[in-house]
Amino acid sequence: MDRKISPADSLSGVVRLPGDKSISHRYAMLASIAEGRSEIHNYSSGADCASTLACMRALGVPIEQRGDRVTVEGVGLDGLQRASKALDAGNSGSTIRMLSGILAGQPFATNIFGDESLTRRPMQRIMTPLAAMGAKIDARDGNYPPLVIHGGKLTPIDYVSPVASAQVKSAVLFAGLFAPGTTSVTEPVATRNHSEIALRELGADVRVDGLRVAIQGRPRMTGRRLDVASDISGAAFFLVAGLLLPGSDLTIEGVGLNPTRTALLDVLRSMGATIEILRSEARNGEIVGDLRVRSPASGAAIDGGVIAGDMTAGVIDEIPVLAVLGACSRQGLEIRDAAELRVKETDRIATVAENLGRMGVAVETFPDAMRIPGNQKLRAAELDSFGDHRIAMAFVVAALAADGPCTMRDAEAASVSFPEFYEVLEGLRG
């Protein structure tokens, strides 16, 4: 479906966004193998998280969903059942990679697949440590879905990961639940720690020492109420839109402010953004708060800069919309050490550059980097999501600041993580 996007003068108002996708995935998986009932509130409305629920139901877990409330009757570590057919992870790399850790510890084989986009995403990064623990995993060309996971008895390992990936870390920790003894993962760079927090909340013994995370196998995890913060990655699109459009004043309520995810705020502030945290509190081990973003009526005063190293890993999901902001900044934006963008739902270096080019924006691309000069105008254009939810939303934001109406092709791609995106955005127009 194509959608026409008209420019906006400004955005204003108060909004609460859907639940965090990363946290929702983890709560659903871990509540399923805990004992007893868990109630998950503000569960993500995205299609990716629906895929996780469908997979857990297929494995014999009773799950009921009413709106954004999900009730999970946990079956314990040994209660999953062999699915009657292959599991469908849809577009969700989080589902297939993290659930593989749980499936590795089961006494049966599981086939799991996904859509065309998912079949291009590399799986060797989880296959290597899970094989070292004793699982056998078959993959297309040794690296791509569909996967056949032959589970069984696992042994603990001390894994040093060559990639900074919370999905890899989580897959190993989840497999470690089924291995007697201590399993650990050491990362090259600290990644989001939602898995560690969720595991602790449900009763697992998780210990963190610098970049090393260790878990004790065979814990007794117990179901409980779990509240999901609003997604800071989803908030990124509204924060950038508020900075691009002069005179905007937005408050986003209940946003997850986990320190491993707030690199986005650091980057925006370093570029000259005015972003306030109005309130914060701890909820299920996660920090949650309200964000306010404002831009002066005379125009956004955004400087630009460089995103590199650990900072790139910290904002990897937000780079498409940050690239849009960079084009309108004073100094421009350079993004380095971003090879991981090449293996997301699309090659995001290529798809960002393509859409920027259609809007008349100059951009240089490299194997692991982009350079976007500043002080550029966003021209009206026909844009394409390429089936990637973050590309769709990033360039809808760009269209708001364009010099005329734009068309977004395959606009419904946003529903993977944020089905309400267009409705929420329209409600904030000045």
C-alpha cells in the first residue's frame, strides 16, 4: 500500500507509544518457560512480537491476548512440546535468534523459518555458540533460515562473542538456562541488557562483571506481572520529527530509559537538541520516564557530528532516522563502524542512501559507513520502504520536512514494529 505524506508545519502534544519490542519478545519467551502465570502489560503491538507469541503457542504454551495485555501460563523449563508444524518467525530476527537458544535445550527437533527478508539474515553468529553447547543446527547454506534445531542436553560454555549483538548474547544465556552449571558470554561492546533484567525479574541467577554476563543453569523461574515500557526506538522518529519542524513541542510518556538504550539521547544532545527527562522511575528493573523535545520557532539548531565505535552500536536501530536529521544539520553527519547495517531487514546503508538521493540529498557510502553533508533541503519524492519498518518510518519523518507531498511505497512495512505509527503522527500535526 502506498501512502501520501504531506509536509507539516510543526508537531505538538502528548503521546504514549506502544510497548518496547525488545522487552516484549523477552518477556513472552521467558514467561513461557517460567512456572505459573505472568501478566504482561503494554505488550508491543508490532507484528514481530505477534510472531513470538505465535511460536510460543505452537510450542504448547497457553497464551491469551486482550489488546496490549498478554497472559502467559508458564510451563516451566521442561514443559515445552514439539510443535506440530514449522514455527514461523515472520520478519523477526529477534524471534528466530533468541528462541533458538531455548529450542537448543529441548528434547526434540524444531524447524523455524521466516519471510523473504529474514531468509537473508545471518544465523551463524548464534549457531556457533549453540553448537559448542551441544545443539545441532542445520541452516540453508550453513548460515541462513530456515533452521532445523536439533535440541538436547546442553553443556555450559564461556563464550567470547566476536560481534556486539544482544540477540547473540540472549540466545546463549537462554540456552544456558538448560545447561547445569555456569554459562557466560563476553561481548566486545556492551549491548542492551533487557535479557539480564528480565531473567532476574523472573528469578534466574544472572551476574554481570564488565562485559561478561554469566547465568546459573536450571533455575526455577516464577511468573509475575510485567510492565513493558514504551519503545525508545519508536520514540526516536518523533524526537527527530520534533527537531526537524520549527516550533514543535512534544512530550512522549512512559519511554524506556534503560542506560544501554539511551545513547540516542546522548547523540541528539551532542548535535544540539533540547530534550528533557521530565520524570523517571524503576519498573520491573527497567527505568521508565517522560521525554520532552522542543525546537525553536526560528528553526532547528542542530549541529551534526560523528557517530562511531561504541556509539554506533548503541544507536544502530536509530541510524536511518538520524541520517535524515544529519542532512538538515549545520555540519552534516558521518556514521562509522556500521557494517551491521548491511545485514538488517534491508541493507540499511543502501536503502537510506537511495531514499536520501531521491530527495535530492547528497550522501557518500562506504562498506561500513555513510557521510551526509549538512545544510541540505529535503525535496518531495517517491520514497520506498523496501519492506523495512525503520526505513518506512524514517522517511515518513523526512517527508514531513520536505518541500512538497511525498509518496511512501509499501508504507504498511511500519506495522512490523509500530502499526499505529501513521495515526499517532497525524494526531500531533500542528
